Amino acid sequence: MSEADTAMSDTTGSFADWVSAVQHRTESALDRFLPQATIAPARLHDAMRYAVLGGGKRVRPLLCHAAGALSGASAEALDAAACAVEMIHAYSLVHDDMPCMDDDVLRRGKPTVHVQYDDATALLVGDSLQSLAFLLLAEHCPVPADTRAALVSQLAIASGSRGMAGGQAIDLASVGLPLGVEELEFMHIHKTGALIRCAVRMGAACGHLDVDAHGRLDHYAGTVGLLFQVVDDVLDCEASTEELGKTAGKDAAANKPTYVSTLGLARARERARELHAEAIDSLSLFGDAARRLRELADFVLTRKH
Amino acid sequence: MSEADTAMSDTTGSFADWVSAVQHRTESALDRFLPQATIAPARLHDAMRYAVLGGGKRVRPLLCHAAGALSGASAEALDAAACAVEMIHAYSLVHDDMPCMDDDVLRRGKPTVHVQYDDATALLVGDSLQSLAFLLLAEHCPVPADTRAALVSQLAIASGSRGMAGGQAIDLASVGLPLGVEELEFMHIHKTGALIRCAVRMGAACGHLDVDAHGRLDHYAGTVGLLFQVVDDVLDCEASTEELGKTAGKDAAANKPTYVSTLGLARARERARELHAEAIDSLSLFGDAARRLRELADFVLTRKH
């Protein structure tokens, strides 16, 4: 076991060390699973690597590994599941940033893929990352075949028209509309929540848990998914572009409904604290095994970028 | 069994009746697998149905069913595999037609998705159809779990950066370049060939065949994939836009290398006849069970649109 692997499976070490170990492990697995930039078509493979490697907080892989620790999943299975969900996330960012969607030029402090390469390449990068995500689950995840098929189903539902892509469609249709908090949450449950929930569910599915435990974890994941978005909206309102590594104040400028525009800043902050308490509460029966999941909820609440 | 089902499994009936039965069956399965346009997000689901239903020759489903007849696969398993490969094909057309790619306004005689809806919706339609294709294989294909996982792998490889999407990238990079026939075939083996080959492979994988038979079928499929593209290039040069249902002469106008621009029209026609003979030859040991596959090779050679 490498030093990083030891830190990852150690539940007594600091949160910062654990995060760093999972991030390091995920980066190295992503690097291994992505085609090398020397393989034809080289420019496409180079752009896929640019889109995925060397950036991001890896929130979904962290949630996947933390849930997997609870279900006794192997680190190798969790690598494949974590990389699959991260590739779906990365593809969605590449497509969302394109001129026909959010038309953004900056992501994780770097030019977006369509700026660095071109629009057609960005389109193909997103398409190819999606295929690769499903390939990882079907072929490179060392769990029984029925589990691999179940992982593919879960990720396909979470990323498709009744999950993330559907949430994007609702988001586009809602520009300029005065949404209520229920409609706003419906959108975010799909757009951001579905994939975050899926990360937790897949981590759990790589090991073994009873139905009741899956239900409680799922409640945790749904709550953290919303929390993530509320905090995102608060940060988008408060932070500078430099701190965020992406264009700040963009949603307000684009007349998109946010928690802040819907609830006001003070009530949005309060909603974040409520969701955090609910997430922590849903973990109460797991004891110390859920430590990393609790720490992740704290992290999502208190993050500054 | 419905009348259409009987015609489909009948190997003594006419080719036209069999084609019509498979097309009918596929249309009805696609309709069932696609989310209803009444389910939110309704506009996205409406656009997904517009992109997939009511058009197309269904060449890939026909190949999938014909190969499945040879391996003893169930019609229900073949429906799922055929619809999955057709959804990948449909998504690729939607994305290829977008302004940042081929910028085409006409497809199957109708306005393309980005014209009928908008660019952002077209992007999300393609993304969502891809997820749905993998969901069908993982969840709605009545074969053992290890076969479902293998189908997901095959389709993911065929559609990703080392298959169809990779072929698109090579195609984009080759605009204006004088390609040799080997480079041209390398591009088409990826862009069109990979998915056609996958359709045959998936149909066979839904049943049982020995390794040698899989190898011969695979050779057939690779050859038919190239044949399909050579004929496409000849038709693009010869036919009118009205006959094709899509813009004719587009590749030449866009300065894209084709078999006709590389070989000349006479030699391209000759190459088509050679590939057809090779495809038929690779089926020689299968006897009458391969009748539909032979007829499909004839159809691909002689089609007028």
C-alpha cells in the first residue's frame, strides 16, 4: 500500500489528509483510464485529458469513496465508480460551458475546452467522456456482473433526461422566470442533485448494505446535493471570480433564478444550515463509520470556493 | 405473436416483408423506451422523440436482428440492443448536424433538431439519448447480467473516442486534406464502421455462437460498414437532395475527402462491388441461416437513398 492508500483507508487521520489521499488516488486513476494523448485521434484525447485532469475538488469521488468505506467496498471498485461519475460531471461542464449553453470562458481557473480547442472538439470531448464513463463501470469495476449492470443503470438514470441533462433543460427554460423555492429545488434535484446522489449510491452499491441503510444514505445524499447548490448560489453572490476559478455573479447576470434571488441571502444561508443538520441527522445510526460523510457535509457547508 | 413478429422470424418470406416487420417492431420498441413527451422536462422529451421516431432506414437494427437470428437470440433482447444502437446513431446525427459541426438544416426530410428546437436543446437531446442507450442495455435487455455488461462495453467502445466520436474528430481534422484511400478507410472504420460492426456484434452476443462464427460475422460487419460509406459517397455525388432527404453534394462542397474524391466515381463503384463480394464470402459457412445478412449486404450495395 502506498502512503496515499494508507491515508485513504485510515478513519482516524485528519479530514484534510483523507481528502488529499482520495484526490490523489482519483487523479491517478483518471489518468490511467483516460486514453493517452499519443493515441489517435490525438487532439481529441488531449482535449479529454485537459477537461478532466488537474482540477476540481473531486466532490463526487470523495462522496463515492466515503460511502464505499461504509459498505466495505474495495478501493479498486470505488476508483472505477468514482472516475465514472467524475467523467460524467466533467462532460457536463464541457457541454454547459459551450456558446450555445452558458457560453463561459473560464473553468477551474483555465480557459474552457471550447476556448482552448474549438466548439466541435468540445462537443466530441463531452460525448466521448460519457461513453468512457459507462465503459469503466461495465468493464473496469471489479464487482460481480449484476452489480456492474446496476451501476450502469444508476449512472445512466442520474445523468440522462430524468436526471442531470433534464435539470439542465429545466434550467434553460427557467431563465427570467420568477421560480418559487419548490420549483427551484425540483430543478436542482435534477441538475446537480442526481449525480451527487448517484455518487453516494454507487459507492454503497460497490459493497454491501441492507435496504434500510441504503435508504438513510440516500436521504443524506439528496440533502447534501441540495446543500451543495445552495452554498454554490451563496458563493456566486459573495465571492470574486479569482476565488471561484470561474466567472462569479454569472447566474444573477444571466437572470437565472438562484436560492439567493428566490430566498434572499440571509434565508439562503439559513436553508444551508438546515440542510446540513438534516444530512448529519440521517447518518446518526452509522456511528463512527460515517465520519468521512459527516466531514464532507461540513466541508460542503463551509467551503469558500 | 403479432403479424409483424411472425414476418420477422420467418426466414422464407420476402426481404421487403422482413425489413418492414423489423422496422415496425423497432419503431414500436423505440416509442416504448423513449420517455413520453408529457413527462417533465416535456420539451426535451418531445425533442428526443422527434430525433428518433418516424424516420430512418433502421439499418443498424436490421443488422442487429439479422445477426441475432443467426445466434438464436430472443426478439425481446434484440429489441433492446437494436434500440440502444439506434439511439446512439440518432444522437450522433443530432450532434453532427449542429452549427459547430456540419451545420445542416435537413435530416430525413425534416428540419434538424437544432433548427426545429434550438442549439441547447439539440445538445441535451444527444447527451440524453446516449445515456438512455446504455440504460436500455443495462436494465431492459433480458439476457444474463454478464452479457448486459458486455453489451454496454461493446457499445461504449464503438461510440466513444476510439470509435464513432473518434472518427468524427478525424473527419473534422481532414477537411481540405488530400487523404489516401487507407487514411480515408481508417476514418470511416471509426466514424460509420464501428457502430455498424457493433450492431452485428451485439445481435450475435444476445444469443450464442462459437468464437469462429463471431470472427466471420465480425469480418462481414466490418466490410458492410465500409460498403455503406462508399455507397453513401457515391449517392452523395449522384443523387438529388430530394431523393436523399438530406442535403446532397454537401461533402464535396465542404471540401471533405470522400471515396469519390479520392478514387474517382468509377473506381468507387468498383470498390463497392469488391466489398460486397467480400461480405457475402464471409457468410459462406452459415448457409441459409445468414439469408437476411446476405440480403442486407445486397440492399446496402443497391440502395438509392
